[in-house]
Amino acid sequence: MKQNIKAAWIILLLFSFFAAGCAEATAKIKSIQQVDLIALKQFTASHVKDDFAMSELMRNLAGGETVQKIDVSNSSLKVWYGKNKRDLSEKEIHDFWFGDSKTLEKIFLYNAIYMALLVPDAEEIQLNAGGRHFEVPRSAMDELFKKELTGYKNTAQLSNKDSMESLLNSNQKKIQDLIFSDSFRKQFYQEHPISNK
């Protein structure tokens, strides 16, 4: 009887360790589809110099669990993605960003669009991951928004929370369509390439 109880405890402990290991191995990094757009809306009209808001915004965007560093100097919003203090392995991070050849392109574009929409005083956006570098000026994002987003007029409207709520609500599907369009991304990155750095 004692041996059965001992064996049961050992099996229970082994099962617990196995379950914990599996949970750790399946740690998730937020994909575009997992971004909570309602949570993003709280950052409407954020200021680039507000370190806390920028940190929280980056954490809520795709890949936010891998943010290493944010620099908001010179009205630019610069983000580096990679290994940070979270319990993610280098392999998990590499597989997330580079497992599919298009993931980096999609996430850089998605995050740049929302960063430009939610932080109207960011004059430039720079994103870096795994030695890859992307930058785009505010003026280029404004041109993109005027051409592609219904109801977008100019950067001034991004500071009005009601106007922004309406703009975001009416363009969510359009933004998703742009991100997942191979032809749109190809055209966009011809003008604003991702480079090795």
C-alpha cells in the first residue's frame, strides 16, 4: 500500500514537471491576429516623449513580448526586438520573427501603421529585429493613410480621440487587408526597404 502511494506521488510529480515544461515550451509571442484592438485604442493621441505610454503601446502590439529597448529621442520612435528578461528562449524568438519569411514584413508594417496612427507626434518610426532594420518618416505614413484609409485627412485629426475612434473602427479590416496583401507589402517595402544592419 505504501509503495502504491509512493508510486502515485512520483507519477504525480513527474506529470507536474512535464506539464510545466510543456507550458513553458508553448509560451506565446503575440501575433497580429492576437493583438487586442480595444486595448490599443487607449493609446490614442499618445505622445512620443511619454516613456510609460510608449512602453505599454509596444507591449500591446504584435511581438510586444520581445521588446528589448525603446528610444524616443528626437521625436523618433525606435524599437528593438529580441531576447529580453521574459522567459522566452532565443529559439522561440527567432522562430517567431523568422520562422515564416513574411512574418517580419507583416509585423513591421502592422506595428508601424498603428504606431503612426496612435502617436501623432512621432516624426519617424524605426524598427529593428535580428539584425534587420526598417525606418519610415511620418510624411510617408501620412501619404499612405490619405491614400488607403477611409476618412483620413491629416495628422491633426490623430490628436482628437473621437475622430480617431471612428477612424480606427472604420478601417480595421482595411489595415488587416493591407498587411496581408503581398502586392501591397512589396510596393511599400520598395519605397521603404528593410535592410540588414
